[in-house]
Amino acid sequence: MAKKEIELELEKYNDDLFCSYGEEAKYMVKKNWKHYLGYFLEYFARYIKKDNSKTFLLDIGCGGGLISKELAERGFQIYGVDFSSKAIKFAQQQNPEINFQRSSIYELPFSNGTIDIIICLGVFQTVIHPERALIEMTRVLKKGGILIVRTLNALSLSEAKKNNPWFNFYNPFLFKREMEKIGLTVHRPRGIYFFPKRLDFLVGLIVKIKLYKILNFLFFPIFAFFAHSFYIEGRKK
């Protein structure tokens, strides 16, 4: 299947998800992303201040708006975009106080240098032109602004690649190099550690006792093979 066809199929899948499940979709969104949400809030905690009202944050690939809602409740000025019109409609219905709109990652509806923080979580596996997307996101960032990406790990020993052959998987160290090439100062990648469903409770435990911090700080070059996905963060110079 060609990359463009894959992107269209995934857009249709997202549209069908939010259209078919109606009111139940909000429970499915929370259930399916609860561990990702837990990891994200731990990762993002250092950026949550007492007053976030002057921080403009863009959630690219916002889906049903779960993370946008969490951050809006913490006072951030939130903008959410997604390529799925049904996802955006769902997000708007659930969170009418947040500015959601349909948009391509290649043509963001914002002026140069207007956003303080961009989060782009679980999107790059469906992106056809990753370098073009990175350049566009960097364009709308303010000087000193932060870009946080979470995507699938090509080095992982999990069965994710086998089960999702149409997705893009990235070597975290090569992804870091691509971000540096477009002028970002980049932190080293950090892994997200998942287990088979029968051991699903361990994910919550890893987040609760912050074991992932030890794995990332001391061993990520080794434990990268056990990380289903990875976070990577860049600052605009």
C-alpha cells in the first residue's frame, strides 16, 4: 500500500471510530490512551507551573482531545489540530471551551513564531514526509519554544512492527539527528515501556514508582530495545 493511501485509510479509520461509537467514544478514548496519558503527564510535569495562562500550547494530532483537556485544566492556552474531521467534531463537543480545528501537519494555521510548546504524540507513524512536518512545526514555534514528539520505536523488540506493517517506525537516535539538522537543540530520547496485556498492570506500576526514569537515565541505549515508543524533545534556537 502506498504511503498516501495509508494516510487516507488512517484518516477514514479515525473518522469511523468517532462516528461509529458516538457517546461511547469518550470512554474508549480514555481507556485506550490512559497509559500514554500517565506517561505524558509524568514527562511533561516540569513544564506545568502555578500559572500557565500565558503559555500557548499546540496539540498536533489531538484526536478526541483527551490530553488537550488535561492541559487546559492546568491553565494552558490550548489549540488542538487533527486531520480527522470526526475526531475534531468529537473533541469540540466534549470540550467546547478549547480551540480545535481540522488541519494538516504540513500546513498549520498559525503565524511564524506564535506557539510556546508543541506536543505531537502518536502522529509520526502516519506521516508521509517527516522532515517537512518537522520544519513546519518549527516554523510556528517561538524562539526558545519546545517541540515534544512521541512516536514508535524501530529498535523495539515488541511485535508492534509485525502487527502494524503500514506504520512508520523510527530509530530514536536518527530521529534526534533529523531534528538537529533543522536547527533544534535536542535532548536524548526517552523510552516508553509497555508489556503484553496480561502484564498490563506493570505499566501503571512503572509510572507510579517512576522506574522508567531509571531505565531512561542510565540505560536507554540498551533498554531502547524494550521501549515500545519514545519521547524526544527539541528547543528552537
